[in-house]
Amino acid sequence: MIHAVVHGFYDEIRKDTLLGPVFNGAIAPQDWPRHLAKMCDFWSSLMLRTASYEGRPLPPHLAIPGLGEQHFRRWLGLFRATVDKLCPPEIAALFMERALRIAHSFRLALAYNRGENTLTVEPITPDSL
């Protein structure tokens, strides 16, 4: 299921008019298989506690110029559509809980690294997507 979610989600990301250019600009075509395998490990670690992911997901995102609220909202919307399509409702809810936490953590880190007030960064809620 994790494999299906990751591959289905990134298929949508790569076609998306807002996120496609960001991801396709950061990941060379020949590097996508490795990136997808890494994302499967990442989600496996989050969902199943497999400890298969080794890495630091935040630094590459901090290096993306102009990454903002609209990107995170689109990412979460596409992710929700993917998990809702591929997973039973209770599993989709678990995926989304973790995705929302990750998005909030990344948004806080981006604000901090840009010298912005992190106290103004409100969590994105499922209802606001």
C-alpha cells in the first residue's frame, strides 16, 4: 500500500502545474527511481516504524526558493486525494495525520530559516484543504 501511495502521489505531483516544475526541477529524470524508493522507506518508517529511512528530509526543502503556503496546500490536497483513493478510510486518516504534521514542521522550519515569526504559522487543517 505504501508503494502504491508513494508512486501514485508522485505521479500526480510530477504532472501538477504548481508542484511539477518544483519537483522536476529538483530531481533529475534518472534520479526519480531512487527518490521514490527513498520516499517508500520514509513512509514505511513513519507508518510501520520499520526504521528503513535514513536521511534528513528538511534540508532539501529549505533549499527550494519560493516554497510557500500554496505549495504545501497543493501537496496536502494531492496527498489526500491519493490516500483516499488507495487506502481504507482509517489508513488514509493515519497517512493524513502524519502528512499534516510533516507539513506543519516544514512550514515552521522554513519560516524560522527565513527569519519570519514562527508564532504566526498556523497548522493546516484537513477542513481547510
